[in-house]
Amino acid sequence: MKKPGLLIADQPGTRQSGFFLNHQTGTRFFIFQALLALLLLSACREPAVPKPHGYYRISFPEKSYQPIPEGFPYRFEIPGYSRVVPDNSKNAEPWWINIEVPANKAEIHISYKRLNDNLAVFAEESRQMVYDHTVKASSIDGRNFINPADRVFGTIFYINGNAASPMQFYLTDSVRHFLRGSLYIRATPNIDSLKPVIEFLKTDVVRLIETLTWTTSQ
């Protein structure tokens, strides 16, 4: 009679409980373990994914600034990696220029008007040009700019979304000078791909605005 709680060994070579297996059962057990290991390895292996061709990396130069050439009724600083080109478009007027940034296919259009009791007219025209981008813009944020020391006042517009011009502004001394600027990037508007370029160039536009002064040479 088996005593309760005690393990009674069977005959050698016949026990199939515990750690003892006969030859046939041991072979089947080994095959089972091998198959199980293969299944586990297959399950843990990551699926093959084609390697991407690589992302387009945009490199930006170091920030440096220089004043525009003399001879304009205004002065401001522009990036060292940009150039001033006269505006030769059909409707261009004196002292209209384009500040080109060739590496980023970008331009800052600068137009200038002499005031003659018509500040409100020019300000409204500038505002309307901004809101012409409403169709593509997700939002438009306007911020006032005030520099009493140099008599420069105006508004900066940040045009968010897939608009052709992500930033525009107008500045004036409210008596004689009126200057309008707009940033354009010569590429299909796509905020996801152009955002790094836009953010990089916004800094340059702000620098232009903050360094603007009026001259009396013209």
C-alpha cells in the first residue's frame, strides 16, 4: 500500500512522471521543444519593412546680418545669405525691392509709399492683402509693433496654414513714410514640409522690422 504523501518510484525505465522519461517519449518531447522554440522565434521576429530612401534634410546657414545699401528712404538689416534685388515688376514703384534668399527659394517683397494724408487708405489696403489669403489660411494673427524712439509703428500678420505668404507687415511713421513687406516661399504651400524654413525666415523678418529706421536722403 502506498503511504500518503510519499513518492513511490516505478520500475526503472518505465516511469513517466517527474523527470524520468523512456526513450520514445524523450524523443517526442525533444521534437516538441524544438518546434516550440522555432514558433517562438518566428513570433518574436519583427516583420521585414522596406528601408526608407531617407528624409530630405534642410540645412540652414548661421545667422548674420548686414544693412541694406544706402540710397533708400529706409534702412534695415538683412541676412548675410540674402541679396537685395530691384523690383522690376510691371506695377513697381521707386524704392520697391525684393530681398531674395536663394538657398530657401524665398523672397521678402518690400514696397514703399510716401504719405499724403492717406495713411488709413494704405493701412486698409495692406490689411486686405493679408486677408486675401483666408481661403488657404487656418488662422491669421495680427500683432502691433511700436518703436517710439525711431518712430516706427505698424502691424505684423502671421498667416498660419498653407497660405502662399506666411508673414506680412506694414510699418509707418504716420506722417511721411509707409512700408509694406511680405514673405513668400517659391514652393507648393505645405505647412508640414515648409515649417522649418518658415520658422527660420520669420526670425529674419522680425530682425528687419526691429532694425527699421527712416532716412532723410530721399
